[in-house]
Amino acid sequence: MNKKSPILLLDFPIYSNQLKQLDFSKKILINTINQYSFCIAREDVAFKIALQESDVLLPDGMAIVAAARILTNTKITKIAGAQLHDFLLHQLNKTGGSCFYLGASEATLAKIVAKVNREFPKVKVNSYSPPFKAVFSDNDNQQMLAAVNAIIPDVLFIGMTAPKQEKWAFHHKDLLQAQTICSIGAVFDFYAGTIKRPSQFWISLGLEWFIRLLKEPKRMWKRYLYYGPFFIRYVIWEKFRIIFKK
């Protein structure tokens, strides 16, 4: 199957192929984008640059998928961070590769490591829990880099929430001795079971966001009820701009 080039959507190069078509033969930084991260990136220039400079930017949200269809007449498929995580673990299990989890608490990481050992016995897994703070010190960064580079994993999973994780990965990519670097945020909690992801039924219907909103209204209301309408208005405005430009 021929690989398609990324599509340029609202100034972001969105990946338009399937996960199995990714080239892992060279060092690669993978991030994801959804309506929330798009809106935050409009306010945070460093975050926007980190997303734009990703080697691969996955469409992790039905809003992004819909926007691609509306603005570029391109049909793409949503690829969530959880799908990327599962895909890479299966690949590593086939090759006897290694992965490293950077982020979350020691308790959450212990659950993740135990589950990987149970479900993917051929994968060598390590982890490090960075301090929980808004801004890392130079010493914090050095300790995180040292922990990862002592292992030299095939895959580095970073879970420190957006936009912190994407900016950290972008700024430290060249210093990280990992072949594949992925910012996957909430996937750490999903996989550990500390937060339950909506069932495949809701995911298939494109309503994962709605179930997450019902389960965590205090944390999710602004993401979906404030930034959601903002994103829709922006897409509509962009569509009119394209039409009248012709």
C-alpha cells in the first residue's frame, strides 16, 4: 500500500496513513492532536511549534477527523494514543524489544510495569517517575534524561499531560537515546487502570469524549464544552474563508 503524505490542516501536518505504515527505522517523535490541543496551541506558541515539528502528528479526535473532511475533503482515521501504545507493545513483543515509561506516579508506573510483564512477556520494560511540578528544574531534566539513556529503550512513552509532555519531548529529543518517542498522556492511567477508558462501543460511535465528560465533569467540562464549540466555530470560519477565497 502506498504511503500518503501528511495533510496540512489548520497549519498542522496531520498523519493520514495507518500505524503499520509508520517508518520506525530512524529516530522518530510522535505526538497527537485533538480539538483541545489545537485550541491550547493557539495560545501557547511553544506548544504549537512542538506539535508542528513532530515527525508524526496523529489525529487523536473525531473533531480533527471531521475538520479534515470539511476543510481538505480528505478522509482520515482517528488514531488515539491508546492505539499507538498497544500497537508498539505488540511490535516490541514480536522482536523482544524494550520500552520506557516516563511520567506518572510510582504507584501508577508499578501497575503499568506489572501489566506489561504479564501481557507482553518478551518486552523489557523500565520506568521513571519525575517530580510532580509545573516546571522542571535543570537537575530534574538531567535526572530524567539519565534514567532513559541508561536503558536506551526502543520506545519511550511519555505521560506528563499536554502541553507539558510535548514541549519536553521536543526540547529533549536530540538528547534522548530512544529510537521512538511518543507523548501519550492519559494512556498511562488508562493502561494502569487508575482511570477507566470508555468501552469500544462508545469509541466506535465517536462518543468517547461524551462518556469521559460524564465520568469526569469537573476535569473535562472546559475541554469539551468550552474548547469544543470554539474549535467548531474556527473550522466553520475557515471553511467560509476557503470558499470566498476561490
